[in-house]
Amino acid sequence: DVKVTQSSRYLVKRTGEKVFLECVQDMDHENMFWYRQDPGLGLRLIYFSYDVKMKEKGDIPEGYSVSREKKERFSLILESASTNQTSMYLCASSSLGGGGGPDTQYFGPGTRLTVL
Amino acid sequence: QKEVEQNSGPLSVPEGAIASLNCTYSDRGSQSFFWYRQYSGKSPELIMFIYSNGDKEDGRFTAQLNKASQYVSLLIRDSQPSDSATYLCAVRGSSASKIIFGSGTRLSIRP
């Protein structure tokens, strides 16, 4: 079974703090993604990566950065957290030709981040 | 126009009936189509994927794809209370760089 884990289920931070969200997958997937999910807005792609040290902006990259130093790990960084970044953050991974079909994304459990 | 559109619901269906969920997409060159189920407070999990026009069945679930009309649907037969969840439609467009998710349809199965 594909397993995607995220470092925290719940996180509370203060405005202006630097926040690190970590995601690890154990299926040797090439592709990894960070989304945020807000009521009424659905899943919105923040950043994605198709290879180690490679990253591409998604639809809402402002205020975020990412790091992928190893294939299995993809980190999302909030350089200076703001209240409008309070959200559910979901990491996903996928691999072309995977058992669920190409492009199937497998999600981690999510991190609910609250910025006060 | 949103790239992937779903009716937000809630869609209320009696137990044992067929639930029909619909999704339309704007990119005519889209290649891959997915249905995910998301329970409240949980992350999305894949139910089905479909690439070719027509129907694809898996147990109580049937995905239907019509590329000419640019819609994909999910039918759930013999609906159970455990099917109550939000269903997300996802589409990989012709650019092949990412998958676009709809905002989801909330389904409620009433006993």
C-alpha cells in the first residue's frame, strides 16, 4: 500500500513565524504535490515537484516555498505565517504507471494549520 | 468558467437508491479523469479513474466519460449511509503538468 505521511495533524503558529510542513512517501514516487483545502474553494495546488531539487509553482504559490532534497521528502515552508494561511494542507504523491493507474494521486492525512 | 465544475450539493439520496454525481470540465484535450471520496476531516481517497469514453464499473461504482460533451459522472448503486461524503472530480488536462480538482459534491445518504 502507498503510504504518505505528514509531520503533524494539527499545528498552531503565531503570525510571522516560519512554518515547516513535511511530507514523506514510501513508494518511490517521482511526483509530489502540496495543496491547501478551504471550504467552498476545494483543493488548490500550491507547488509540485517532478524530481529531486525540482519544483514548479501551482495556482497559489505566493507566501510559500518548497524544498525537495530527497525523492521521498517534500517540504512546504511558510516564510512568515499569516492568518490567511490558516487552512488544511494536504500532500500527495503520484507515479506514472503506478498500480492505481497513471497520475493517481495518493494523499497524506493532512495538517490543519491555524495561524493566530 | 471554472476548469472543473461540480454541483456543491448537498445531494440527498435514500438508502438503496442510485446516487448520480456529475462533473464538467473545460479543457477539451483532457486525458485522465478521477473520482475521489473525502470523509469529513479526512484526506481524499481514490475511488476510480477513467481514460476512455464509455462506462467503467467497479463494484457498486460506475464512472461514465463523455469527452464530446466534456463531462464525467459517477454512479453509486445501492447507496449506503457509509457513502455519505464529499466526492471530488479531478481532471488531468492536455498540458499534462497537473491535475485540477473540482470543489466537490457533498452526498448524504438518508436511511
